[in-house]
Amino acid sequence: MSRRATWVLGLATLVFLGALLLIRRHGGRGIAAPARPGGSSSRELTPRVLEPALRREGWLGVIVAGGSVDVAARLEGTLERVDAQVGDTVRQGAVLARLDTRALQRELAVAQASLQAGEAEQHIAAIALTETRERLQRRSDPKQLALGALSEEELATARYQEQTAVARLRAAEAGVAERKARVAQIAQKLSDAAVVAPFDGQVAIRYLDTGAMVAPGRALFHLIRTGAQQVRFAVPEDQAAGLTRGTRLSVEVPSRGQVLEGRVENLAPEVDAASRMVLAIASVSHEAGAPVPSGVVVRVFVQKGAASQAVTP
């Protein structure tokens, strides 16, 4: 072995021995020593089991109104006026908005004038029928027929005139009925130009502003029914068997610190294939002066002993 190789090997041996001495001197530091029986150490790492946030069995739910609807326009036109704003409480039949009706009003005026003309024609036809019937009655007098004052041809002509007068009167009456229907149709359109509330409720959303073009069926407002509220929640399929219609519930509203009384009203007849949950709907008590806004997240619990005391409606 050459002198250079011997020197390198000796240097490596010294480095290894030095590292071994350092490890032996500082080996216990930075490593937690095992806990001694009956003793305690501030360096011990004790495993901690997280307690569940809620030991009781419950389900998340959402407060919903007893009913809601998108109030839509029935006609095409321009939104002339908006009488309701978000948050307003409205009564059934109250006008929420109104479309521009100037064109309809002109159309109604024309239809009414046409109806008046038709009624005049009907009146004239009625007078003509009365006259022809009187003439026919005079010419049908047996005395005149016995004297030969009228020929059979003249009598037939009078009868023909009477039938023609009847037909004209019927045509005039049909024309009047058609024009009345036209007037009623336009009047109904004028009535439909006013968008009204279908029930007592509160305006949750307003979709359009004054001046917007509206098509038939276009929603203008989202209205929430006031009064009774419901909670919709989902139950795992393995727990759904414990619920029946009438089961009493406690509905906790964490954001408001409230607890409402509830009662199961409906259960879905099938399990959702994706989530393996069963949809349930329950009614909740309404506290005067403190309604819970729709959409608030709640937690639903079965009251103690309620499952065995469920009442079937």
C-alpha cells in the first residue's frame, strides 16, 4: 500500500472515531425519554382523544317557508311601475308591479266603439223584424184572404221577409256577442297588467326594475309565504327507521340561540342513491316577534321518548 493511501485511511479512521464520541456524548438530548412509572416529566407527549362536538345524535337541516313562489307577468310589455321592494310584507291581492297599458287602453276604446255600433245594428234588426211580423200578421188576416185582397205570392213574400229579418237579427246578436267578448278579453289583459301577490307573504327577491321589457311568464318577484315554517333535513338510511310522522323534534338554531319545537310531517318514500339519506320535512313552532329567516341552518334532534310517542295525524 502506498504512503498516500495509508494517510487517507488513517484520516478517515480519525473522523469516524470523532463522530462516534460526539454521538455518545450528546445521544440523549432532543429525544424524549420514556416515562417512568409513577413519575411525570414535562417532556412527555400524552396522546389526546378529541371529544365529539356534539354527543347527541342529530342532523343538519334548513329552515324553509311554508310556501314560496316566483310571481310572474302574464303579458308582454314594459314594466311601468314597481310598488314592492325586497323585505316588504304584502297582503294577498296587493299590486306588486304594473305594466304599461296605454296600447291596451286604446285597443279597448276601439273595441267598445265597435260594440256600440254592433248594438245599434242589433236594435235596427230587432225593429225591422217587428215591422215584418206585423205586416205578415195583417196580410195573414182570414178576412183579407177571403176577399181576395192579397195573392198567395204576396203572402209568401211577406213570410220570406219575416224569415230574413229573423236571420239579420240573429247575425246582429252574434256580432254583438263577439264584440262583447273582445271587450272582455282586452279588459282582462288590462287586469293582468297588474302583477298581484297570490298570498300573504314577504318579498324576498326583485328580479327586474322599472322600464324593463317583460315577457309572459317572466318572474318579477320571489315571494315567501308568511306564517308557518318548516325544516327540511336529511337522515341516514340506517337511522330513518326511528322516525315516523308525528315524531316530536327539538330544532336548535345555533346562530340565534333558539330552540324550537318541531314535528315530523313527511318522510321521503325512497333513499337517495348518491347520499344514502332520506329527506324529511317537519313543521316548527312559530314564535311571535322572533321569526327565523328562511335558509338558516339548524340542527334537528329527536326529543327523548318522542320516537315511542309519535302521533299519526
